[in-house]
Amino acid sequence: MSTQPHDHIVRSYDEESQRLSGELLRMGRMAAAQLEAALDVVDRRDDAAAARIVANDEAIDALEAEVSHDVMKLALRGPLARDLRGILAALRIAADIERIGDYAANMAKRSTALNTAPPLPHTRGLNALGQLVLRQLREVLDAYAADDADAAQRVRDSDAEVDTFYTGLFRELLTYMMEDARAITPCTHLLFMAKNLERIGDHATNIAENVWFLVHGADALPPREKRDTTSVPG
Amino acid sequence: MSTQPHDHIVRSYDEESQRLSGELLRMGRMAAAQLEAALDVVDRRDDAAAARIVANDEAIDALEAEVSHDVMKLALRGPLARDLRGILAALRIAADIERIGDYAANMAKRSTALNTAPPLPHTRGLNALGQLVLRQLREVLDAYAADDADAAQRVRDSDAEVDTFYTGLFRELLTYMMEDARAITPCTHLLFMAKNLERIGDHATNIAENVWFLVHGADALPPREKRDTTSVPG
């Protein structure tokens, strides 16, 4: 909150662009930390920690607004094609990270609802799915930091694993709900939490596609796959 | 698919910008039509029509790619601040519409799973929620077409109504599942379909915020509200 005496000095395009990447990575790491914390509070059944995660989400939203603002400023400088790709990708990646943060906060919020019922064995499966997705998120942020399209591509490929895991957990939860009506409300929360994780995986994939786009340009961008195999869970 | 002999002629910035808005509206109206059709196939239990909706989603995705491409081209011309707002808003709105299309297609897909079980009375509530959301979507597209920030603001305000309706439907479905274990699988689909509609409402709100941003600039953009009151459904 201190006033910066040199704020009016015009920075070079490269400096501003670096600052933008830095903000984006900071935002991404905050979202990853939020996800990790959310998975942790589900395990520990810690309502106070869950409330902190929900409150922290505002910081990610504020960073997204900052990124959008910086993108505006950079675009007004009339960037070259490669630079423009970078700032357009930044805008999209920021939106994906913002959604990831929302999903992590929503998981934390749902965990407090879950804590009003006795513990369920399925939180272990949820945690395993969460760790898988968290690894994806961290790897795609590293790929962005390193401008590494191949690493991004590997993250994208690993999304099938997330979907398979999610579908298995989904069916398990449905079976459990049929066996015990008292489990329906908590299991519904777990269903939505699992869906949140699957969606975070999709957003990690989006980020991976934007890293690819950043490095290779629009024409090489592979088509986006459709997911959500639970629509018809057999 | 015919080759346009005059495609190489450089169009004016305004012409290109108008083309962009036109594409976006076309994309939005396709998504609205997809949503309307999805609500309809749920009612009529029409698997063949549902499959067509799923297939149609590709056209919306293709339009999003086109919009992104046009945004790139426009940004490279070094636009003025007001114009830049327009193209950044277009990029965000295109992403929102693309997601709305995905949700509509997902509803259609889930409807075919629903059709393997006997009809449920709750599809009526789902349809009512869907009509509410469809009205929001159409109104926000009109607000975008007319550059009408006040109309956009009204759409944003109406989102509370959607959330209240959604929460009611959510609780009703949970109660029903507890009463009849055979209803659990179809009701889970209805839960996710209701969630899809609530999310479409959120995206309509995002579009409304972008219309506001387009007209009034970044500073006047009101903070985004957090939604999803079902996390703790009482």
C-alpha cells in the first residue's frame, strides 16, 4: 500500500510483459495453494481453515483484475504478433486460474457442510483425485513459466487419467447413495466436489492449450476435446 | 465454402469491428437456440434431437476460434482505448458463450441418460429454471447488441432469482432421492442439469459485466458476486 515514487516511469515493453507473466504465475501458485489447502481441510474436517480458504479467494480475483488491466495497457502499445499472442494467452490463462480458485473455494465451503455428517470413506478417493489434479496444475504452471509446449502437451494428455478416476469415483458414490439414504446429502457434496476437481483438470488443460498457442501460434493449436463421461454413467 | 475473391481487400477498422460484434451475436444466438432445444428435448425425451444438439456444439466452438482470430487481427492494428475495450470484451464474451454452449450440450447428453428411467415430475421445475436462464441470456445478448449497460445491469440483478430457484430445486431433488433410492441416478442427472443452468446464469452475468465494462470502462466495473448457495443447503 506504500506509494511508489517511480510508478510514473515508463517501463519497457519487455519489463511490463515480464511483470504480467510474474503476476500470472503468482496467481496460479495461489490457486494451487488454495486447492492443496482445500484438499487438506476436507481430510482434517477443519471448518475454520475452510473459512480462510473461502476468504482468500478474493486475492485471486483481485489479481485477475490486475492482469486484465496490465493486458489492456500492453495491448495499447501496439505489440507485435508474438507479443500479442502472449498477452491474449495471459488473459485466457488468468480467467482459467480465477475459475480454479473459485472451485477450490467452493470445495472448502462444501467441506463445512460435509462436516455436519459423520466421515465418509470416499473422501480418500476424492483426495487422490485432488492430488492428481493438483499435480496437473503445478506442471502446467511450470510449463508456462518455461515456455515449454511439450510439457504442456503432457499435462493435456494426462487429463484422460483424471476423467477415468472421476468417473470411477462418481459411480462409487452413486452406489453408496443407493445403499444408504442417510448418505445422500453428504455424497451429493462429494459428487459436486469431485466434479469441481474434474473441472479444475479441464482448466489445467485449457492452460496447457494456451501455452501451446503461445509457443506455436494459433494454427498449431490442437482441437479441444470434449469431456465429462459421467453424463451417461452406464 | 466458396472462395471470396475480395477477401484480400483491407477492410476499415470499423468494418472489422462490426464483423466481430456480428459473429459474437451469432454465436450467442446459437447458444440460446441450443439451450432452448436442450430444454425441449428434456421435456420430449427425444434422444435423436439430443444427439443433434451435442453435434451442433462444434459450430459454436468453431465460432469462438474465429472470434479469437479476429480479435488478434484487430489488436494488431493498434486500436484506441475504447476499441481495445471492445475487443477484450468480445474475447471474454466469446469464452462465456462457448461455455454456455457446452452446458447446453451437456444437458442434452444427460437427457438421454435420463430417458432410460421413467419420467420424473422435477423436469417441470428444471424447465422453469431453464426458461428463466434462457430469458437472461437473450436479454444480455440484446444488451450487448444495443450497447445498453443499464439493460445489462438488470440481467445481472436477475441472477439472484435464478439462484433462489436453483436452491429450491436442489433441495427438492435431494428430498426425493432420500424417499426413493431408485430415483437417485436420474435425480443426480437432474442435479447436474440444474447446476448447468445455474452456471449458464452465471455466464450471462459475466456477459452483463462485460457489457458494462464495454460502455463504462474498467473502473466502473462492479465487483463480481460469489454465488452457489447450495454448498450449505440448510
